[in-house]
Amino acid sequence: MNPKISINGLRKEFHTGHAPVVALERCNLDVQEGEFICIVGPSGCGKTTLLRILAGLETPSEGNVTVRQTDPTKPLATMMFQETSVFPWMNVRANVAYGLRLRGVDPAQTESKVNHFLSLTGLERFANAYPHQLSGGMKQRVSVARAFANDPEILLMDEPFAALDEQNKIVLQEELLRLWSETRKTVLFITHSIDEALVLSDRVIVMSGRPARLKADLRINFPRPRAVYDLKDNPEYASLSREIWMMLREEVVGK
């Protein structure tokens, strides 16, 4: 099966004022169309570097990364960061429409898409509000709506919910799952939360400490649709959570 994303022999070295720093070493990964992949690993191991290479913001030192494009009218990738990235001078509607307008999408089609994702994310009542009038959770909801409305071939998400409180995080996880189930976007999602990885993903990729290598590739077979707290009652959930933690612990505190 021809993968949507293919990463082969990827190596990334940064040249600093002192010794060079190797962030990624011999990484190989195939991602199929429509898969939701979560990546976990120790802090500073190179997870974000991997996403930045996929987004075209960094270039590999060795190896290659390919994304199979099926619709040249769509952007290849959209990246969503941990920090709030909504534009403070634009209202919610304009923020969600930003990517579409930048690409010159027909205004009627833009309006239709924006209305659709405002509805799906519960933002209709806030369409004319500005970011300073929104909570942190609402701002990230705007970012999620904008990312999906832009309709990229792949969606790259770098700890987008890390700064949120537990209640907002769970609400946004469930909204993300609902959006993904409708669009079936190919998603790579970085998280430090084992729970979040298990709730969201089809596969969990565990990375080693720096220089990062792919330590494990675990398939998550919980049925969809998923409810966050219902899933946690599943005995297999606890077993997988422990398995992932033990692998991460080896990297964080040493073998």
C-alpha cells in the first residue's frame, strides 16, 4: 500500500557555536492515508523537529521525507503549534477563513467551509468575537477550526492542548476526534500525555532520547467513536499506558 507519508533514513543535525547537535538519527516511518498518529518521547528528543521537516520548515541532513499529494489544489501541510496562534486583530470568522483566503479560494466556497467548521466546533455564537474576548480553550478551538477548514493533505499538531486545563483538554480532544472522523485527515500529533495518545490515535510512535530514533510503533485498536472517560475503564487501556510509560521511563531516567 502506497503510504501517504514516507520517512526513510532521516537524520537531522544542527550546527551550533559548539559541537553539532544530532536531533534525529536513522528514523524510518510510513503513515497511511487517513491515519491518526501520536508521537510521544522525552522532552527535547526531536519530536518537533520531525514535524518541522514534514512542514517544510527544516531540511533533513540525510535521508528523505515524502508526502504523497493527491489534490494539487490543497496545501500539502498545515501545522498547529502549542502556543495560541490566532491573529488578535481578526475576529473568529476571519481567523478561521484565513488560510482559505490566502490561497484565493472562491469567496462563496470559503464562507460555506467557514460556516461548516464554526458549526462543528461550536463557535457559531462567537463568530464576530475577537481573541481577547475568548478563553484559552476557545482560542485553541479557533485554531483547530482554521486548520481543518484550510483542508490540507496532512495535519501536523505540536502539543496543541498542552497549556489547557484538564476539562478544556478533554472537550477539545473529543471535538478533535469528531472533526477527524468526518474528514479523515492524515494527522501527526505530538503529545507528552500518554492518555492523550491512547485516546486519539490509531498508532502511538514512541521515540528515544536525543538523538531520537523510533523506539516502538504500537497499534491502538480501541473501537471508534471514542469517549475519553469511557475508554479509561478498558483494562487494555491501563496495560498499554503502562507499556508506553515503561519505555519512556527507560529514556528519561536511564536503563
